[in-house]
Amino acid sequence: MKSLKIAGLNLDIIWKNKIENYLSIEKKAENILADIIVLPEMFSTGFCMDANEIADQKNETLQWMINLATTKQTAIAGSVAVRENGKFFNRFYFVFPDGSYDFYDKRHLFSYSGEDKVYTPGKERKIINYKGFRILLQICYDLRFPVFSRNNDDYDAVFFVANWPESRVVAWNHLLKARAIENQAFVFGVNRIGTDGNNLTYTKSSHCFSFDGEEISVIEDEVFYATLDKDQLLSFREKFQFLNDRDAFSLL
């Protein structure tokens, strides 16, 4: 597939209310036609440290994502708080239209909020292969750590899902563009909007940047869209072979 249409939701997440968030997303998704619908970080509850209260223990949000993906025949992606084997994870699910799925557990936990005291960090990067595109999954604070998302010529696009407050949104905007330029890849960043249970406010700041740093998203009400063109990406990389000069390193 030479192009991929992605839709991201500018979602005002209802604090700790999974059912209401499911219903809100379903309503917004009714008229969306896209290959992938991307939801913000912890889209079913908000970014919350009360893991005992909010974390999925029976895969309820994953099952909801599977139902939505199979019904719409569209991939659904987003992050959820989950409990597994007595540990909590901030888990980014990617659910395929046939109901199968893969996931990435957030590596860089936000110590400023105490996330590192509650959740367990992931250990591995995750790249999804979907319709001819290789997609790296990343969550919020991961954006500040470029080594972990460095393109080893193994992905075409990276998804960042976030609850990134308005008070620090300038960093979010600039770092998304930087990741696109330095990695010669599409960067699709989905941030929530509204006010959360900690009285933090979030402004509309979701973006898609192309491999040269150009903004390519189009906003339609509460949804923003971007079409990723694989031929344009490969042509740009062939002309400007900057990735060939990258430093060689390995993560411990």
C-alpha cells in the first residue's frame, strides 16, 4: 500500500470513567473513514496514578478496542492502564481490523508525576507492520528521549500518544517536529484536550509532521487526519541519505 490515512481524536477524556469515554469515542468514530484511528494516552481514564482503581484487570478496554476495530474494519490504537501479574503498565495497544493485536509498554515513566513509582517500565521497542508501513509505537514522555526512538532504518512512521499539559506544550510541538526531521519519518502525535482530574489543562496540539518537518495534518472538528505517502518518503530518503551517517549504538 502506497498511502495510509490516519485519524486522530482530540479527545476530552472523562476522568476515571471508562464507559463514558468508550461511548464518546464510538460517537466520534461513527463517520471516520481511515486506515487507523489513534487515541490519546490512557484514553479510557485520563493519565492517572490511581492504578488500583483504574487499571484494566480483565482486558476490558482491549476487548472494547477489538470490538470497535472489527466492527469498523479499521485499526485502532491507543494507550491504556493495565494490571498484569501484579504489576501495572501504561500499555499502547495496536488492534488490527481482524481483532488481532500487539502492544508496547511505556519505557520512560514520568517521574515528575510519580508514574515511575506506580507503573513498571517496558523493556523493548515495538514496531508494527501494517499495510506496507512500519510504525514505531511511543508514549508521551518517550518523546524527550531521542536515543530510544532513533530510526535504525527500521520504521517509516512513529506514533506518539500523550497527555501533555498546555503549560509545557511548546516542548511537545517542537520535539514532534524534531523527531520527524532527525529520523526522516512521519511523526503522528495525538494529545488529549480539556481538563483532567488534577486540574491540568490540555490544548489542541495534535500534529502530523512529514519526514522533512512539514505539518501535513488536516483538522476537521474534533478529528485530525493525515495521509502518509510511502513513495514520497522513499524518494526523500533516497535523495537525502542522512540515515546512513547515523551513529552506531546499542541500548542496554
